[in-house]
Amino acid sequence: MMAVAPTCENALDHVVVMMFENRSFDNLLGRLYEPGEVDAFEGVGGKDLANPIPDWADDGPERGSVHYDVATSMNTPSLDPGEEYPHVNTQLFNVLDKPGQSAFGPPYNAPPAGARPTVDGFVADYISTWWASTGRQPFFQEYRQIMAGYTPEQMPVISSLAKGFATFDHWFCDVPSQTFTNRSFFHAASASGLVVNMGDGSDFVGDNAAETLFDRLDAAGLDWRVYCDPPSRYSLTGLIHAPRLRPRFATNFFSTDQFFEDAERGELPRYSFIEPQIIGWDHNDMHPPFWSAAPGLVWDPPSSILGGEELLARIYDALRSASSPHGSNHLNTTLLVTFDEHGGTYDHVPPGTAPAPAAGDPAGQFGFRFDRLGVRIPTIAVSAWVPPRTVVNEEHWATSVIATSREKWRLGPPLTARDAAARTFTDVFTLDSPRAPEDWPEPVARPVPPLHESLVPLDEPLGSHARALFAGALALGTELGVPAPPIDLSTATGAQALDAVHGLLDDLFPPRLKG
């Protein structure tokens, strides 16, 4: 807790992590600084960045390549890019076994042994993904958007915080794949060999029993809470780590309504993890549009990215104004803003290698050995002890949070070889005197357009992302002996799936989760 005379040593007395969905560093923060504006910044300014157009493309191969540009709307990219392991292989290495396929088999677009990422397959994968999703290839003006990103003016909240505090310009997610496996690595430095959300033997609810940061906090007698933005009825963290966290659903999972009360009263736990609304109405997770999830689905993507900005502004304001003389406050609480993975959006920095969670473990799902990193993602540290316009150039991974927590709070040895090798970020707090809250940025979120449709189309079949989330919920109920409703998610409409799964989740997670 905070000493009588706080110092930068108190910066991590309390940690709040706000994790959004599926954006790369270039997509959101690549234009944060112009060349020469700061000493060093690995952005897109001053670079001629491009990806080649494959010769099998129906429209535009004579153009040769697509150059990186500014996003022309707040729903870019729309159609949702591919994010599973085979897609990321293509994006990073430009290896594509069969263009336009909707299902993947061995070798899953895997690169040759020893190959280094070339990050020149984003266009090829996007054209192929569009083709597989819609039955036609996209036109040039449709697929060029994968090579686009936002300006600070378009994203005023995250950009203001990035410039106002510390930006990590070499922060990578831990797995070159999608949501569940990367969120699992974030808290466990492992995903129990699982690479994709569902299918091909994936069963996070039944098989992901890896020890977590939450277990270590419990063992050390330190409190933690997971806060979910209403009207969530479940926690994605809870589902991914269900074998470990199920006994804590009733005691450690809350809505963000409770977070704002805890922050105001100075009662934030040692570690807080915040989940935006990821599925359903008013989703604010910054995930790219899901209009491809089902035929005829009209989804309001600006509500996702602008809603995420609005949620971030409220979280930031709550911590900035926290002034309790005891417990948590703006002097001893750090806000870490990050993303689970890049979600298929373009980034120009090749990810490197990393140690597998355990040496000698057999290859995991799809034959992947978890020996290389995922794509670079936006990450920001907000603290009274961080100078403005700080850019951290050293390489960090998502598992740096585990490494830093273990070091700061004396949580014991590494969970796996991955967090053992991850760099900590305790050296980012360099001020001798804290910055007064009135000197912090005052970002104003842009208006959030009303949401006209849900991510889950009520009268259409479910998309793959929704099926994965709902399948995880049903599997959790089965594992815990809660009777699962008789429903086939491959044919069920969104309305049928929501009714079935909400009824089940009401029995698994506490009512307070819904706010």
C-alpha cells in the first residue's frame, strides 16, 4: 500500500489492466509521432510500407502492391480479417497453401523451418479470407483497407493517453493466433497447447488447467478482481481459465459498475482486470466489424471502436480522480491499456522468437511449438510517475505483466519458461515527484453512434466467433454438471443461442456481473 510519502516505488501498488480486442500497433498508434518528434519511435511515418498483391487476385494485380494509408472510416477493416493461426502464418510469411479456402489442414500455412517473418502476406490473406467468407474476391478498393490505420485525431482517447504517458512500441502478443490462446498466455504464460478458440480439438474449458497469475495472487494473500462491462453475463477470462477459476466466480467477478465504486472509495484490489462488452448489444471491445459472421448481418462497427474509446475515457477518469487518502488512488495505481492480439490488422514490425512454456513439451495444436511470438499490439502505461511522451523501445511481451507482477509482489518462481524470459516494465516509472492529476491529459471521446444490430444476429445463424464463445459457455456448464440446453450451435439462430446460453450463465456467474 502507499507509504506516507509516496515514491515511484508505489506506482505498482495497484495495477489495473484494460484489455481490448484485435488491433495491431500500426492500426491504432502507428501515426502517434512524426519522424523526429521523439528520440525513437517505431511507427509508420517516413516509411514506404506496402504488401504485394498476389497474381491470383481478380482485381488489381497489375498495381503490384498496396501501400499503407490512413483509414477512411471508423469501421476499418470491414470485413473482419482472419485471426486464427493459419491466417497469421500467411500474414507474417506470405505462405498460403490454397487461396479462398474456408477450412485449413496440414501444414496450416506454416513457414519453412528457420524462416524469418516478412510481414508481407496481409493483403494475400485478406483477399483469401474475403473470398472464403463471401464466395467472391474483393475489389481493390475493398481489400486495400487492410493496409490502413488511424490517426491521433481519429482516436483521441488512446492517442492522448499514449502521448501523455508511456507507449511501448515493441510490445508483442505471445502467440501468432487468436483470442483465447493469447488471453490465456496473458495470465498463465501458457495455453495448455491450444492454439485456436474452438475446433480441431480445442477445449479451453476442459483442458486449459495451466496455473495462473490469479492462483499466485491467492497464494500470496493478495486480492484481485475481474470486472466485466455490462450487460455482460459472463467473463471471457473465467471461461478460458474455468478449471482454475470456477471456485472464484462468486467472489472475484464483478461488473464495471463495481469498479467505479471501488476506485472512488480507494478499494481497488492489488490486481484488476477489465473486460469490455465483447458480444451482444453496445459492444465496445474495438474489435473490427463482424459483418461477415452471418449472411445479411448489419453491424455497427463504429460503436465498437468508438465505444471502446468512451469506456477507456471513463476508466481513466475514474483513476485520475481517485484521491482516497488510504488504499488505492492516483498515486499508487497504474493503468495498463493493451489488446489481446492484432486480429489480422497490419503491422510492419516482424515478431521474433520466444521460449516455449516448457522445454521438451510435444508440439501443440496444429503442430505449433509456441516458439515464436504473435504480432505487435498497442500497449500504454498510465501513471503519475511516468513522464509524458515516454516511448519504451525495448521488447516486451504480454507475459511481461506476469513477470512484473511476480517481481513486484514476490509471487514466486516463473509460471513457465515464457514469463521467465519476459522483460519487466518496472523501469518505466522514472519521475522523482508525481504528476498532479490536473496536469494529466483530458481526452474527450468522440460521440458513439447508436448500435442498430447485435454482434449476434437474432434471426440468422451464428458466426464462428459467436459459436466459439457460446460453445465455451455450454462446455463450462457440462464440466460443472449444470444441465446444458439441447441446442445445436451450428444451426441455431442468434436469438435461440442467446436464450439458451444466458439461462445457463445466470446459474454459473453471479448476478452482479450484469451491473
